[in-house]
Amino acid sequence: MLEIPYEFQRILRPHLPYADAGDFSARDELAGLGLDSMGVVQLLVDIENGYAVALPDDILDEDTFATVGSLWQALEVHIA
């Protein structure tokens, strides 16, 4: 199973109002945890600032923002 790093969870958590206090699973659906279109914009800013990266536009689609795991996998290749 895909491990979701603590630092990423820390950045993600404020944008997910319906998330409980436990660790995120890769299968957790972002929309179900409360991420909406306005939240996506702020989350992107926080991710880019937190990891000092500029994410390419071609990864910013519905599939990327489907689950915690899909978002982490899209980000992971840009911060390694």
C-alpha cells in the first residue's frame, strides 16, 4: 500500500474539513473529505510553497485530485 508522508498530510489536513484526526489512507477521496474547487486552488499554493516546487499544469486534473494517493503520486515525482 502507498504510504502517505506526514509532511504531505500536514499540508493537506487544513483543506479537508470532514477528515478525522487519524492518518490519511491513499484511498481516501478528497471530495468526500470536503475538498472543493476553491480549496484545490489554496491547496496547490500550500503544496508549492511547502515543497518549493512549481507543479506543471498537465498534472492538474480530476484524476490527480481524486484521492489522497493520486495527489501524492502526482506530487512525489516533482519533489524527488
